[in-house]
Amino acid sequence: MRKIYRNAYIVLGGESTGTRMVTRLMLRGGCFGDAGHIQRIDGMIKEERWDELREIMDKQPVVFRRSMPHDSNWFNIRREMVDPFTEKLGLTERDLYFLVTTRDWFCASRSAAIAGHSSTPYTAIEKLREAYGRIGQFFLTFNACEYYTVAYEGIIHYPHYAVPILYRQAELYVPITDMPLIIRDIVDNNRKHFMGFKRDAWEKETT
């Protein structure tokens, strides 16, 4: 049985920056949670099912995902993502580990607009600025929790290296022999945005 140092991993980033992808990797690495919009951990926290969540965490680490904003809400990171674990479950900040996702803003903004998170790539970039300003401010004012940035581009271009490094940084011990199965469906979704770039269309979208 592998040794686990962290109890909870919190994946946080701007919209369309790879939070789902990183969460899926953590799930394949042995964590409990969900990569989709509906997350069982969310339900447990909202319904205060602390005993159920504690029982799960006694057996395996959990991963909890949030894109910022979430459902158009600029939520309080500490209140929503830290306090439930520290105040209700008795964990220390050392037991939590943030994975902050980043992605090329041209691709992230176009992806967000296509997904309907923003009306245009321009408004998506404004939201990305706001999101990372808030995330940065959180870590400046509340530095008890450790965090590590995970670049979307690193994972899609160098998955054989980036994914094992991600696990090592997160202190999640996954056998190297498991890697081919874990990274089997990682694809480059940036390429379609760059290949589809038309200068005139971009200028019309952002003016």
C-alpha cells in the first residue's frame, strides 16, 4: 500500500484552464472525487455529511475542484475550499495541497467562449485576469496552504514527464508502471484554437 502524505487536493484555476483534466489525473492516481460539474464532495460539504467524508478520507485522499468563477460566483476561496476541511474535519493547512491550473490565455479564452462561460474571448480574458488576481491574493494573505502550479501545455506536450512530476510534487505516490494507462487519452486541445486563428475575426471579437 502506497504512503499518502496529503489528505485533500484542491484543484483551482480560471475557466477552461484544465481543472477537469488535472482532477481526472488525480482521480486516476488514487484520489476520491469527481471531475465533472457535479461533485459528491460538494454535496457532502453542503449537507454537512462530515462523518461520511471523514470515512472516505481515512481510506484515500480526496480531490476537490473549482473553476473561478464557479456558476458565475466569485467565491471566497478560504471559506469554500479550506474551512470545511480545517474547521469541520480537523485537518491542518498542511494536510491540504492546492493545484493551480494555468493555460495559454488565447486558447483558454476561446475555449471559455465556445463553452458558453463568456460571451467573447475578450470577456473571458477579463475574467481570467480577475480570477488569477483573486487566487494570487488568497495565497499572499493566507500562505499556510501549499500550492503548485500545473501548466496545461506541459501536460499535453510532455505527459510522460509532466504527470509523474505532478504526482511527485503533490506527494501522491503512483507506480510509474501505471503511467501509460493514466495518460492514455490526453490530447492537445490548444492546437485547434491556434490552427483556427483568423486575425480579422479575433479583432472583431475583441473590439
